[in-house]
Amino acid sequence: MMPLTFADTNHEYVIQRITGQDKVRVHLKNLGFVENETVSVIQSIQGNLIVEIKGVRIALDKSLANRIMV
């Protein structure tokens, strides 16, 4: 397992776990980041990511991306 910030671009990963406080986990769940969902990194700029999940592109800052384990 590794944080999403270390993921290669244009490669699909399966979310294994979401870490962090309840508030952070609920926020990510509301965005669609749940266990066993596939996610791919479209672009990475200094640890900040643009990802695609469920056909939607979402921008994540580095602190949120580090909470998503793939």
C-alpha cells in the first residue's frame, strides 16, 4: 500500500484504505473516495493531484491525497 501522491499518472489503482480523522474520511467519502473504488491520477503538480474517479475529475491537495491509500 502507498499514498495516492506516489501513484503514477494514467494508471488505475484500487483504493485500499482511507486514513485520517472522521471529518476527513467523511469528506473524501462524499467525493466518491471509498474502498475498492478505482481511481487514476491524471496530473500531479508538486504533490497536488488531479484524479479521475467514477468518471469525474477532482483536484486534491497533497494533504488529502496522502490520506488515500492504494
